[in-house]
Amino acid sequence: MINRVVLVGNLTKDPQYSKTQSGISLARFTVAVNRRFGQNEETDFISCVAWRQTADFLSQYAKKG
């Protein structure tokens, strides 16, 4: 079973790229997502981790904003 979530928002800072001791790529980042309900708006900050090729892609192309 695979869970998939699509978040639309902004990166709060550039992804932190590293590799595990076994050489697997890892990228940590936080996404700010705005929620609207009625006249109110709130922002949620969601911590994320990407692995392998996705981490490589994010480290090259994803920037704050």
C-alpha cells in the first residue's frame, strides 16, 4: 500500500540535502500551506523528507519561495 499526498505551498527555506552512511540521498524541507475557511486564513507548516532520486531533484531545482 502506498500513501500519496499532494501539497501545494511554498518552501520555507532551501532543502537540506545529505546522504546516509549507506549512500542514499536524503532531502529535508518544510512546506507552508495556506488554509482558507470562510473569512479566516491559517498557515500550516508541514515537515517533509524526500529520498533517492526525488531528493536529488529537489536539491538541484527547489529553492525557497
